[in-house]
Amino acid sequence: MALDAVITTIQDVVRQVPGIGASPDNPPSQELRDPVLLVYPGDATSWLGTSVGAGGVPNRWDFETIMIDVFVYVADELEIAFQRIRPFADPVRKALFDAFARDKFGGTVAGLGDVTNRSAIRPYRRSSMSFMAGGINVLGYHHELDVTYQEVISR
């Protein structure tokens, strides 16, 4: 499935950011000093493509918002948690855009943004986040990347 390939590739790209590589795929049940990385699908829109894939099978264009969360558990002073998470703000954005410019995430996406609306102008967003997970304070960054890719429609 194309969506799985996109998510796996983006996850691999973000893992190359120094300090994130050893991060678990899912939030662990215990406190960690290492950042936690979560990559998952968000909002989606699909439309029938005008192009035809291999064997004359029509394609479906999918626009997907990929969510990328990098966070740390606040197990000690808040100032220390900020110091641990701060280095991941800009390098994640840079890694995402570099990977797209290099080879469109290994050829898994056709473009950034949805050409049918204004998100094509602004395909990337980042916000800070703070929440409770299992009774533990969490601090981090929530990144959103809008991508468009093709999926062959099965018969």
C-alpha cells in the first residue's frame, strides 16, 4: 500500500536526524530521556486520476497529511526538558525538505501539498505540544507534512 511506504520512508528520514535514531516507534510505558518518534496518517482526500497505470489500470490520487511527533517525557525540571527537545525543531523540517528535494522520499510521493487547494503553498507546519501521557508530562513538536501520491485502483 502506498500510504505505508510513505509513512515508513518519512519515519526513516526523521530517524536520520542526530539524536532521534534510537527513538522507539511507539511511546514506551516508562519514562525516557530519549525522544519518542511517532509517524502516522492524518487527514486524507482522494480523487480519481486521469492517468492510467501499468496494465491500463486507473490510478487514484491521494492527498494525505502525515503527522510527525517528536517528544520527550518531562521527568525532571521543565528547563531540562526544553533543552532536550529544542534541538529537534528545525533539523526535522530540514530533513523532510531535503529528502523530498533529493528523490521525493524514495519516489513514494508525487508532490508536496494538495494542488487543489492552498495547502500546496504551505505543505509543512510545526507546532509545539505539551500533554499528559499515562500521568507523565510530555513536551515536544508536532509536524504536519502534506503529500500527494498515486495509488493503483485494484479491480
